[in-house]
Amino acid sequence: MSPDSLTTHPLFEAFTDPHSGVVSHVLKAVIAPIQQTFYYTNPSLTADERWLWIMTAWPPAPSRTLGLVCLDPGNPVVRHFPQAQFPGALPLVAPDGGVWFGAGAGLYHMSQDGEVRQVFKLPEEYIKGRELRRLATHLSLSSDGKYLLLDGQVGDHWFVGTAALAGGEFRLIREFASHHNHALFSPVHPDLFTIAHDQFRHPVTGEFTHHTERTHLMDVTGNRYECVNSQFRCSPFHGACHEWWSGDGRICYIDYDTGAYEYDLDTGITSHVWREPLCHAHCSGDRRWWCADESPYKWREQPCKVLLYNRLTQARIEVRSAMPMPSTDYWETRRVYHIDPHPQISPRGNYVVYTAIHRGQPSAALCPIEDGIRQALA
């Protein structure tokens, strides 16, 4: 779809940032009290940018469900799928425009028409009667299209493994005695993935442990485990955090205090791309356009920003200069639903896609990266 099509779309309303003048289009069709875009590592738009998948929730119920919106103003379709409930294993858009999601020990594929089929189930021989606390953080597909990556928690330990889309075979790669999450397959190397070492409370003792090293490179054999950003030692709200892969296979990540970096696996060189404090971030496939929020972790003290950056010119603009905090009720449930902007660049690089707080409620927003913004950042 053309980015300017949202100006006439009956399901969206325009919001012009009072400081920057940048226009975002916010979904005004209400499916649920909470409407969110996907986690920033997983595109919310289909590859053709015609359909927008969103997550929905009804507090205080902890599960989320899926919604789908057509971005064609001539076909303003809204669909809600209560059958797609997922307390974990956040969804991933499939190449066919449908979506994968996790529920319990199972992974499912759902079409845009709501047809659901199971593609995998974590075997009981592995669970062995223990509590399955998480099947995956957010789903990730191998570059050869054969496997979904699982980074789960069972009982009092964590694991990483693969789920074969053909045949449903589970392959355990490695187990951990401390919290590991946010695993992501490389978009160009089918055997490589990143996994984050993260803070946690022990599920039995309640003891809190904070990690000191964040982003690790692994392979499907389990023999590789290398931290790629150990120079940024981690402590609460400092150091390395929030990683993702660029489209050409570089590991990108944030240091809370100094901004965005990328690591080239072939040369071992780390580049400092964006120099300012940031929280969650993402980039376009060619690594020209970068977006970020700063910072939902400080929302109680100050409004949150959503930013767009041109790495070629080192210019940036505020998509949202001062987004207000969610209302009190939503803030109290933020931990359950993770209501952060989580901005991402859309698959074709036409939009910044993020969760906006609009009229006091969370909803999906799309900011076209139009000629005016491109000129401003030239």
C-alpha cells in the first residue's frame, strides 16, 4: 500500500506532533481496551505492507489475542480472533500473511481468515510433568524457513531449541540455570541466532539476579556461546540491552547510556551508529533508517519519545516528542502487557510502526516515512 493511503483510511485518524509536525496515523477502530503492535523485533505488517496485525487485551485477563486490519482504504476490514490467545510466545507474521503464535505447549498457524492449525507441540518427554512457564519470548523463523526458535522456561530452568515446521520435531540446543530470552534467528545464516542473558527472580526462591553480559551469539549445535557486547557491562538500566538483527545479518543493539551499535560478524568490528541514550530500537533492511523510543522506563518522570534517525546524515526527528504516560489503570498493568512504544521500521521501509498512547489508551500507530521527513533528515 502507498503510505499516503492512510490519509483517507476510515479506520485511522491523523495525529500531528505539536513540536516536530510529524504526522502519525493512529488506529481508531476499537477492538479491545488495549491494542498494541508486535514486539519491535517482529514486524506487525505483512511483507506487502497491506495488512496490520495487532495484539489486543482486556484487563485484568492476562492473555492477549490477535486482531487484523487491512490498510487499503477501499477495503477497511477489521478482524478479531479470540481463538488466538497467547499468554506467551509472542506472534510472528508468516510468509503467507498469516501468523504463528504460541499457546500452552503448542505452536499454531492462523490464516487471515482465522483458520487455526497446530504446527508443533513441546513433547511431554521433555516437560516431564514440570510447569511450562514459557514456550518462547517471541517467535523467530530460520532463514531457510524450516524452524521456529524456542527460548522457554520449564520448572526452574531455561532452555533454547528448535521446532521443525515440517513434522513438528523438537531439538533441544542448550539448557541454562539462569534467565535467557529474546532469542532471534539470523536472517541470513540458518544456523546462527542471538540470545539474551537477562535479569530474573528465581521461580522457587524469589532471589533476584541481575546479569552482567547481555547479547550472546549461538549456533544450533549449542557449541557456540559468545557475548558480542561484553564491553557494555550490565546493571539496572545501564549497559547493553535490546538487540535485533539487521536485514543483512549484522547484530544491532542498544547501550542505554550511549545509543545504538552494530556488530559485523565477518570483521568483528563494532560501529557506534546513533549517539544518544535510547531504549528499544530497530532499523530498515538497508540500515539507513533507525527508530527508537526513549524511554518508557522513565515514563513516570517524563513523557516518552519516539525517534527516527538517518544514519547516513546523522540527523534525527521526533515522531512523537512527548507521548503521555498510559492512564493509571493501564500503568498498573504495564508489566502484564508490556505497553511500550516498541517502534519498528516496516518491511519495505515505508513506515515507523509503534504503539501509541492516544486519547489515554494504547493503540497501533503508523508514521509514513514520506518525502517531507526524508528531506528533513537529508
